[in-house]
Amino acid sequence: MKRYLPFVIVSAVALLALAGGAMLYHAKQLPLLTISKNRIASGTDGAESIHIRGQPDAPVTLEEFGDFECPPCGRLSDPINQLEHDYHSRLRIIFHHFPFVTHQHAREAALASEAADLQGRFWQMHDLLYREQSTWSKAADARLLFNAYAGMLGLKIDRFKKDMESDEVKRRVTADQQQGAALGVTVTPTIFINNRALPAASLNAAGLRAAIEAAINAKSPP
């Protein structure tokens, strides 16, 4: 028996290594981030706003951490709007700011959207900033363009300029960033469907639609 003991030990170690490798492989397939329902409902402690479109009882919630200067975020803006139109009462959209310091005007753009929100035009500014991203992101002084966009949306320009500099607006953006960091968000866009982060491969129109359909089917009675 002693002659075969080394072979038995080696075989056992090999089997354990294979099992461990399989477990690690499957673990890597799981989404890395999840977001709890209470965070969706209330946001980060101290946050003063949450931007939601859609019915509160919608069976599917798409929650995005985005950066207005992020090209992939910009490319997803219209597809997400189309999904909202297509799924109507079955889909709720939530947006959080996550501007990167490497994007020159990203934080200013986030502040502009929050200043617009104080006059009831967050989503209009949100859509406009993404639509005009290729213009203002290259501007030497993006503020001039943000002021022009505020005028296009019928906002009171003097108030808009003042609100962009306000502590309240800055706190809103910072609160979103802190919430994202607490969840482990490191890239934009990061999108959750019903509290579960989507893999990068699903961050396109077809992938989002498939994830929404799967979430609807999961909630449908058997």
C-alpha cells in the first residue's frame, strides 16, 4: 500500500485542483456587481435627487451609471430611449452620474444636467448632452455651449448659471459617484437590470433587449 500512496496523493491533489478550477471558472461567469432594491429606491445616504423615467411598478428596472463625455454611453443613449418607448410601462429607467476625471468636461456636463433638473428639465438636458457630445466634448469652453443648451430648453439662463456653481448641484453629482464607488463601479456605462450588472458584451441594443426580455420572462408566472 505504501508503494501506491504517493500516486494516490498526487491523484487526489489533481482532482482537487480540477474541481477548484471548475468552481473558479463558474464564479467568473457570475455578474460581479449587484445593487439592492433599497439602494435603488433611496440612493446613497445624503443624496438629494434620483432620476427616474417610467412607472414605479414596472417589472424591469434598467439602472445606469454614466458619464456624459463617455462615447459608449453616448452610443447607448438612443437605444435606451427606444427600449423605453418599446416596453413602455414594463420598463423603468434610472440614471446616476459617474463622470471620469480623465474626461475634461464630464463633471461640468453632470452639473449642467443637475442645474437643468432644478428647473424640471433633467431628462431633456440628459438627451441633449448625449446627442451633442461630439461638439461640446471638444470645445475649449464647454460652459458656453451648456448655456446655449439651457436656452434651447427654455431654462432661465441666469438661474442655470448660478445653479451650476451651487453646492446643492455639486453634492448631487458627488453623491452619485460615491454610490457607484461603493458598488464597485469602475467603468461607464455600468448598467444593472433588476439589480444585476450586465457584462460588457451585453452593452448594446440587442444585448439590452435580450436582458430585458429575460427579466420579464423571469417575472412572468409559469
